[in-house]
Amino acid sequence: MSGILPPEIGIVLGIPLKDVKGYMSLAKDSVGIVRGWKMYGNPNKSLKVYKLYKEAQQRTTELIIKRMPMAQVIDKLRTKHIGGIT
């Protein structure tokens, strides 16, 4: 079992709880769409989170290409993305 992450890690990563529960077969919703992870039920919140993930990925790539130190990359992303989901 070494090297395998439990599905609950999705909660820590910011994946909506409904998607984590759906993946674990703890919810009655079926898979609506797949974008980076399986999105269960109404995808609106999941798509907002996914959009933030993609924006952060793009911004991280840009900053790393510019050779910005990783601590600064994290600070820049934190100020822009933390609390971005409502």
C-alpha cells in the first residue's frame, strides 16, 4: 500500500467535499464531468475550483520559467488564490 494516497487527500487539496464523497461512493450523485478529477452532481463549484487550479498551474509555470525562487512563487500564488472560492 506504500505510495498510494487515500481519496481523503482531495479534501486537503481543496477538491469539493461532494466530489471526494462521490469518489468514495459515499454520495448518491453520479459523475457529471471529468476535468482533472471526477466531478459529481452539480459541477458549478467543482469547475470554479478547477479553474483556480489551472490558473495557478499556468502562473506557477510562468514564474518558474522566470527563475523566481519557489518561496516567492508560493507567496504570489497564496495572495492571489487563497479564499478565491465562494
